[in-house]
Amino acid sequence: MGISPKLITFDASRPIDLRSREFCDHKYDWYRWMLEEAPVCTGKISILRVSLISRYEDCRMVLTDDRFLRNRGRARGRGSSPLPFPLPKAIAALSRSMILEDDPAHRRLRGLVNRAFSMRSVERLSSRVEDISHQLLDEIEAEGSVDLLTRYARPLPTRVIAEMIGLPPGSTDQFHNSLSVLTKGLTGFSLVKTLLWDLRGTSKFIHRLIAHKRAEPGDDILTDLIQAKEAGDRLSEEELVAMVFPLIIAGFETTLHLIANGVRTLIEYPDQLDRLKAEPELWNSAVEEIVRHRGPIHGTKLQYAAQDVEIQGVVIAKGTAVMPMLGAANHDPRAFERPDEFDVSRSPNHHLGFGFGMHFCLGKQLAIMETRVSIKNLFDRYPNLHLAVDASDLELARLLGWHRHLSLPVELR
């Protein structure tokens, strides 16, 4: 499928189209070239030009240096809007997510929501993840082959996130519609329709959900967010609405594709799967290595240079959009021994698959736990699980900053 790596023309003089089939299907070949020949180069996202940073230490620097900001308006000295275009008032709150903000606003929001993603909250969910995993595996028991993405990897975190927010009875359809809008509608050609139409309904649903949880608080993360308080400060209504973005990304979207990527990786490395069966204490380490080796997140939200900054001899001009390429950094031989090998016992494993610095993913522990439980249970139940198609026939989504499959057909036995 796609273009042979031998036919790819690596050319630092032309922008890399990050949504092209050439790049998406052969990104690891591109990464090897970028790491050695073009550690700072230009990419393009539609008509937008972006500086791509690939080496591990450079990515860490961009993610922690206060010369780079998430808020586009502040970086360019043109107001405080994080987006290059105004949004309708009805959905403007959704753009105020802390993932698009910098300190001190980011520090305040993160301090208020940290407890909602604490180890206690994750441990509270672990037994339910086990139950949901076994229920889903029971549902496919009689089938010979399934699309693991739609029958297992997607419904597991969907059910988990529904319980995390304490979804009230009768809201399932609206919840699924909102998930679809927030995870599928904000890229590609559907973006305008999503911004001008679909997000209005999603925003109304979130407001109703918050109102319900205020009236009937429960033992769930959304209630924790509503009640979160630090030094007399609380999240406002609009900030609660905006928190849906990191909640969905941390609790659903990342986990879904981490499960799928992990299953494929372990199928392709049977020796490592055999080692996990013999040494189950390595499962946490294995999931961390899946994140490094074939994690779903390959690029961060755009950063913007607040002043001219030189990296690897290239000057990043003030106001320039910058994307640290986490997928490339996680295979940098300067940071990892044998970076292209998959090793479930790799230690230390200081990958950037959950970001770094102030925007380090709050949902890391949740994603690790869900992925560990779901993949371990799957292979325990179906030890002979294998791909139902040739690996070269698996199609990857052409989505910016992601490494995710459109489907994952497997034979269970």
C-alpha cells in the first residue's frame, strides 16, 4: 500500500505536507531523515506553514521554554485569542481549553483539575475497566473475526469516559454524538461545518450535563471538577465547558488508538508478547514502550515563538507556528539506545508520548491503566489472536499529529 520509501523524495527545500498519504504511510522514514538531515524543517497544514522540530532535546526545550507559547494571540502580540479566527459566542468557551493557554492561566486551571485526574480517581475506575473489558470480550466470543477498533478498542474507553463524567440515563445518544463532534469533526473538510453548526449542539449538551451534575453530584470526575477548589478559586461555567477537550482527549481518543496500536505492535513482535506472558509484571513497562514505539500522538498542539529563537542553526521567527514532532523525538538515537527496536523491558524510558512540561498529559495514568487492562485481557482470552489481513493493507488516518488506524481486522483464534 502507498509509496515505496525508496521512491520518496526527501527535500528540505519544500514544505512537508503533514496530511499527505506519502507522509502518513511512511512517517518513520521521514522521521529518520528529519532527525539526521533536517532537524528543523518546514511543514505545511493546508495553507499554514509550520516549523517542525524533530530531535528529542529540541522538542523538550520547545515544550518548556517560555519563549514558546500555546496562545497564538499573545505570542504575536495581537490580543489574547488562542485561535486565528473569531468563534460564535455560543461555542467560544470551547476554545478556552487550558491546552491552548499558557501560565499563569494554565497553571491556575491545571491546579484546579489535578485532583480530578489523581491516582485515586484512576484506581476508583480500575475495577470497572476490568468489568467492561470482560463484557466486551464476551460479546465477541462467538465470532471468528472482528474489527477490533470498532468492537473493542473504541467501546471500552467510550464506556469508561461515560462513567467518569457520570452520564445520566437517557443521554447516551447525545453523548456519542458529542464524542464524534469533538474527536472527528475538528479536522479536515468538516471543520467549518463543525465550528458553525455541530459544536452548538455539543455546547448545549455539555451545559445541560453540568447543570445535572450540580443538582445531583456523584462519585465521578465531572463532579470533582465542579467541586474543585484551590485557595477559594473555582472553575467558572465556561471553564468547565472548556475542560471537555482535555477530558475527551485524555480519557477517550488517546486511549482508543493506544489500545489499537498496542495490539498491532504485540502481534508483530510475538517474542515480546511471549515475554509478557512469562513476566506479567512487565505490562506497565510494555505499555510505556508502546507509547514510545508506536504511540498515537506524534505532534503537539501548535506552539508559537514569542521572539526569534535559534534551533540547530535555524532562526524561528517571532510569531512562527512550531510543532514538536514527538513521534520523531521518541526514535531519536541521541536519546534512546536501539530506538527502532520494541523492548517491553526498556528502562529508563523517558519518551515524550504524553508530552512534556506544563502541558504534560493529565490523563497519562488513566490511559496506561486502560490500555494495560484491555490488551492483557484480550491476549489472555485469545492467545492466538492475529491480523485478518496483511499488515501492508492496514490503512492509517491522514490526521495531523496522529498515528491511528482506520480499522484493525483480526482473527480471534
